[in-house]
Amino acid sequence: MKLNQLDGLIAFWKVAEHGGFTAAAADLAVSPSALSQAIRHLETRLGVRLLNRTTRSVSLTEAGQAYLSRIGPALGQVIDAGDELNVLQGKPSGTLRLNAARASSALALRPYLEGFLRENPHVLLELTNDEGFVDIVEKGFDAGIRFGESVHRDMVAVPIGGPLTVAVVASPEYLRRVPAPRHPDDLVHHNCVRLRFATTGAIYKWEFDVDGRLVDYEVGGNLIITDTTFSLDVALEGVGLAYTFEQLARPYIRAKRLTRVLTEFSPTFSGFYLYYPSRHDQPSKLKALIEYVGRHAS
């Protein structure tokens, strides 16, 4: 066996696993061009083409499929062995990629960050904020954080952060111009900052607890955003009413920069979940985060 015989195997395996160069490169913390070059060198050394490449897709050749079926299990065992050594040494390591909306990052993840990173100095946590409903497996993420109802059923989900209460807020200056609503029906007279889901394009309907049941309201307004936390910024500027979470709005309410309305109609939701693929063996870096959240959950 030559010294360089194993070069490019991990690159090839990851591209095949993710079905493309972008997600595989993110998983390996390298550039797509570096990944492509590593596989090209592997193909040259083997004297056979392993991948069919087009501008839109990547697929395995017949030779590539046969080669993967032989090396895949062995490479998986090699990586698992490395993870097991890290665990035995008490040193989870590697890049842990998380995907979360801005609100879930602020409310659910941030309280754990300092302690987790201090306890696991060999883990590099890479956080991507995304307001859409992302396929974390396809995009190369280890885990995501979303509301429970947004998590696909084939995922494992654990609570993180606790229950969340809605708060509808506006600046005192806005409420001097327009009388505060006393019932959700009064929202037809207000400028409401609306949220569009980036993935589906749908406008979020505001939910309220009316007579003991959850009711959706299709509100109106001349500002639509895609960032779940930006509604607070524009509410502070007097643009209109913002539908947010009490925990995010509380500092501004205490400082009297925002006023809360419709409090008696504001529902409480179960909160966010840390979710990840249902696999038998989890990387040590992800196991460390799951375990840390479990130990420090309030």
C-alpha cells in the first residue's frame, strides 16, 4: 500500500453521502473547490471516474457506486473509532454545525453557549441563522433548533429553553397615534409588522387565546419582514405592532420603550426543540451538546 492511497477517500465518501459538493465541503470545513480537487486526484490515481458532474447535480457512476459500497462501511468505522477515542479522553472535537432561526438562537441556544464551549474547548460550533424550514441533512448540519411543530417527524427532538409566551408590543409614540387594541378583532385598525416564511412564502397568522381556544388572525400592515427579531426594532421606531416573545420584549417593556397590549389573549407555547437525524451512532460533538442541554435545562 502506498502512503497516499487513502487520500481523497473521505472527500468522495462525504460528497456521495450529501449528494453534492456544497454540503460535503461544509461538513469537512473545506472549500468546494478543494473537495473537487481531492476527488479528481483520487479518480486519476484509481484510473476511473467516480462521479458524474453537471452544473446542477452530482451522481455516482457505476464504478463509483461499487467503490463506495466497499469503502463506505470501513470509513464509517474509522470515524466512529476516532469519536470513541475522543469520548474516552473526555474531549469531544470537530465542527458542530447548527441551524436555527434568530429568535431560537437568542432564546434557546444563547443561555447554553458560554458553558458548553468552555466545557468542550475542542468543539468548534458553527451557527447559521435561517428563518426557513431547512433540511438539515441535505444542507450538512448536525442539528437544528425550531418550534416543535416545525420539526420533521423523522427527527429526534429534545426540548431546549422552556415554554414561551407571546407578547404584542408597540412604542408609546405609536399608541398615542392609534388607540391600543383591547381585543384581537381590533387589529384590523392597526399597522401590524408581518412575518413571511422564507421557505414557503406564506405570511404568518397571529395566534391568540380567545375563549380558551387558539384562533388565527390574518392581520394587515404595510411592512413584511423575514427576520423574526427585526419586528422589535421597527416597533421601537413606532412603525406598528410587533408579534414577538415576552422574553425578547421584556427589557424594552421594563425600560418603557415598548408597551405590551392584548396580554390576556397572549398564548404560551411549548418552546423550541433541538433536533437531529435519528441515527444509531451520534458524533461525540453532538452527543456533548445533547448531554449538556439535558444537564442544564431549567
